[in-house]
Amino acid sequence: MSVIVRDENKKIKLYCKGADTAIFERVSAGSRKSLDFVKEALEQYASFGYRTLCFASKEIDESVYSQWSPKFKKAEIEKEMRLIGATAIEDKLQEYVPETIQALMAADIHVWMLTGDKRETAINIAHSCALCNNNTELLIVDKATYDDTYHKLVQFVDRAKELEQQQREFAMVIDGKSLVHALTGEAREYFGQLALLCRSVVCCRMSPMQKAEVVDLVRKLGDHVVLAIGDGANDVAMIQAANVGIGISGEEGLQAASASDYAIAQFHFLRRLLLVHGSWDYDRSVKVILYSFYKNICLYIIELWFAFFSAWSGQTIFERWTIGMFNVIFTAWPPLIIGLFDRPINDDQMLRFPALYYSFQKRAFTMDKFAGWIGLAIYHSLVLYFLTYFFLDTGVAWSNGRTGGWLMLGNCTYTFVVVTVCLKAILETDSWTYICGAFCLISIVSWFLLIWIYSLFFPTLKLGADMAGMFYIMCSSPSFWLMLIFIPTTTLLADLIIKSVMVSVYPTPREQAVLMQKRHGFERLTREANSQSHKAVHPTLEQMQNEIRETPQNEILSDRNQKIINTKQQTGAIGGFDNLAADYGSIDNIPATIRSQANLSRWLSTVCLITYSVIDFMIPTRFLHSSPLFSFQHFHLLFCINGIRLSSHASMVSRHRMRDRLSRHSESSMALQEQTRHGYAFSQEEEGPVQQTDLIRNIDSTRGKPSGR
């Protein structure tokens, strides 16, 4: 970039700044003596990762300026300048840039860095942002002629295939001069092959138009979706050339953000934008499209089945206004709710496992999946029509022996279609919420409300004569209410079986992540309950010492006398440290009353575990964890707490005995005992303390052994 000014001495001067490759070509012969010094300084700055620029100036005669001014666009004046010097500035990365790029690469997204910096600076930045590491082999293309660039690309394509077979990391680095030759002629094909083989590419010393050309090249190399992200005005051409453009609003201004499709404030926001919202929106869009095909086929193909029984007369089984309002009112909310609120997987799981992003892209929409939805729609239409037809085959639908006409068959079938389609939306929703359930219920209720109002129009309004009284006729039939429960349930039974088998036998990576999340959540709840049980049954040493200090001595003596009297009853106390039977797992020495209470607690907890596991598999995670109506976790925790309470009485006697033992021990002996109880297990890592009583039994040889069988 150049600027021409007139100083206070009426002299015209030209000042120019730019990359070293551009400035060095335009300096005069007198400034070439200092080129070596400037180049050495630039290389040193670039090794530190600084962004460098060179400056030059020139004094222009008045006559030369007058001749050049009409030819401003040709820029002939930017030559024979005097080199002033070079600058370097440290451009620090934003927060979480390496983590974001690593997550994107883990999601099988190829990352390219297009920059105008020197090659050394670009490579240093690539290492800083985790685009490559010390083990990455860099394939550097830095040739100045077309032939050299072509042969270098051919050589690197073969080398890249070898590295790919060896499963080694590699990346391509190319500068602006070589890129000019790489994008023309036969070299373009080899450049494209090499670029697609590399998971990361670094292009340095690039102009804004070259950035746009590279983006356009990648789009034309195959069926690729290209996302470009930039923060400055020199990135606008690249952002507009990409399929999706993202601008970062910040110190560089708002030019990139104004020209982009999405604007973000920090680079690391791209991680959540792509991995979370990108996956969610793609999955939602696919579900809405498939569900829209399904519900329309499920309804309208019933007219074909009815034509077999109406002698192809053209008579429709449904009333014309109800057909028109099927997509407008009765089934309008389910796809809208799925498209807005469905979450196939929690956001923390998506950020934790970026590889799920690739799974969503490949599995969300396939021809097999589309054919499956179409097949289910045809199957549902067959079941809904023929089951309704067979129920009403005799024609008798009331206890007085009266029969219904073709509209009774049509309205019943239409009702079952609406109910089935709405329940199908709930079945396909991955995250159950109150909004999803409420609007599906509203869709079903709206049909009953409309048919009630519509059946009252005639003869007041000359509209819907065939539907007059149909609401009462249909709802007064006991067969209708029986069919309302049986037919939609039977229709969706196949869907439930297919989903259960596929999830159990052939789970997708997304389903595996959901099941793992549920399992970890359940295990965490169990650990919390167990920790509360341990605190209630086995008090810590410090708690017992405080209790001894606060207890009067006469009370301790009375407890000791009472212990001598009731030694037999206290020998089998559950959870006591003196209880040998509990230590060795024997139950013969445990009193029957306490043992029955403990068994009841354990049985209730086991039943709750099984119940929660079954329901947790059937109900999506988000609905299960968010709905207080179905708070099975609290249900399970309640049983665990009840088990704690049942066993707390059994541990009271043991606590008195332990308190008596501690009153006779010194501080050092109690500390030694605490260290023994929390020892290190040599079969585990020695750097982390574990409960030694869980792995290595500390046996006192002076105590008698239990008489367990």
C-alpha cells in the first residue's frame, strides 16, 4: 500500500509498505546494500512468529507527478524507491484457538490457513495453533517457475501417498509465487490431489484474490462444503467465495463480519457453532424433511386402499376440508417442534467427542434411511386403514344395532392417522420436553375440537352437510374408543421394535454416546448414594473424636457397662469395626431383625435399579433428567436413603463400641489406625489413595476369626 504526500517544503514524497517480496523488487540500486541486513532481521523476527512488513520511500519531481497522475491505476511510480527498513509485531492468538482447531480436525474437517505472512511466520503460527506439530512432515512448495512447481507437486503427491500408508502426519506449505503456477495448467490437478490428501494446508504470502481462488478451487475439486473464516477486509473475497462465510468482529473492523453469513466475536466460538449447532440443525432439518414425507404418504395413500373397495368410483374416504387442514392445523406443530427443540445429543457430549460430527454428516440422511421412512409410511397406511375396516366390517358400531356409513370409516381412520402421526413425532424425537409433548397433544385435541365445531355447521351454515352430527356419532361408539387405543399402538409397535433392535444390535456412534452418557449419569448417582451411605454408617475418625470430646465421662462409663451386659446382642452389629462377621462377609452372627431390615433395603434398591435401567433406556436423556414428573433418579436416591436409614439403627451400637475403643487409644494410635484404613493398594496406582478395606484386608491376628460357613 502506498501514499503520496506533500511536505512542508513543498516536496512530493511516496511512502510504501508491504511484504518483503513486494518491496525488495521495487527498491533502487542504492538501497540494495542494506538488503542482506534487513533480510537477516526479517528471518529472525519470523522465527519468533512476528508478523513483518517493509517500508520504502521516494521523492517525486513535480513534472513526474503531473505525468503520472492521469495514470494512477497503472502504479508505474512505485519503483526505484529507497528502502527505509522493516518492522515486526507480535500478533498473539486468541484464547482456545489450538483447542478449537484440534476439535475441528478430530471431526475430520480439513483445515487450511491462508495468510499473507512470511513462510517462517506462517509455519510458526501453524505450530502455535496446533495445525501441525513437531512430528508433522512439511511438504514445502517454494519454486519460482512453472516447471519446478509442477515437478515438485508430482513428487509430493507420491510422497503423500507413502506417508498416508505409513499413517504419518504431513502438511503442505506453499507460498504465493508457487501458488500462481500451481493453479494453472496440468499442475492444478496435482495441487488438488495433494491438497485433499493433506489434513492441513498452509498458504503464505497470499493476496486477497489468491485466497478467493484457493477457496473456489477446493469447491470445484469435489463435492465439498467450504467454510471460510476471517477478521479483516482482506478476507472479504475469500468469505464471499465460500459456501459458508464467517466473520470475526474485533480489532480488524467489521468488514469481514458485514460480508459474512455468520458473525462471531471469538475464533473459539466456531467450535460450538459447528460441532453443536451445526450437528443439531442438520439432524433437525433431515428429520423434518423425512417426517413431512412420512405423514403425507401415510394419509393420502389411504385413498388408494379405499379405491379398491369403492369400485374405483372416485369417492374419497375423507371429507375435503379435513384433507386440506391436515398439514395446516393437525400436523403442523410436530415438525415445527422437532425442527426447533429436538436435540439428538447433549452439547457437552458433542464437544467432548468431536468425531460425532462426522457421524452426523454421514448418517443423518442416506437413501436407505429415506427408503425406510417411505416403507414405514406405506406400512402404517395399510395397518391404519385395514384394521379400521375390519373393526367396522359388520357395520354395527353401537349397542342399539345401528351402523355408520363411509364417513364413519373415514373419520375414524383420519383420527387414527392424526394420533399415529403425532405419536410417531414423539417416538422420533431424541429429547423429550414438555413443549414437544404439549404440542403433539394439542395437535390431537385440535382435530377433536374442529370436528365437533364442524359437525354443528349444518344446517345453520350451508357447509359440511355430510359432517352434520358426525362428532356425536363417532364419539358415542364404544368401538371407536377401543380402536383409538388399539390401532395406533399396534401401528407403532413395529417402529418401537425396529428402533430397539437397531439400538441394541447395531448402535450408531451417536446412540453409543447417548447410552454412555446415561450409564455414566446413573453410575454417578449410585456413587453419590453410596458416599452418603458410607458417611451415615461409617463416620470418620475426626467425627468420632469430636463426639468423644463432647460426651461426658460418666456417659462413656455407663455405655461401657451396658456393653458388657449386652455383649451378645452387640456382637453382630452391622457396619461396626469390631464386627468380624461383617468384615468377612458372614451373616450368621448378625441379628435376624437387623439382617431382615438390611435385606429389605437391598432388595428395594435392586428393584429400583432395574426399573430405572429399563425406563432410562426407553426415555430420552433430556426428558428423563429435566422432568420432575419422571424424576427416576430421585426415586432411586430415595430408596438408597431409606436403605441408609434402615441400617443406621444397626450401626448405632457399633458406634458406641467404637467410641469406647477410641477413648482408650492415644492420638498416635488413632492416627495410625486411620492411615491403615486409608492405605495404598499396590495393585493400583500408588499415587492415589484408595480404600484399603476394599482391596486389602487389615487383619488383627489377636482377634478371633468369625464362624462363617
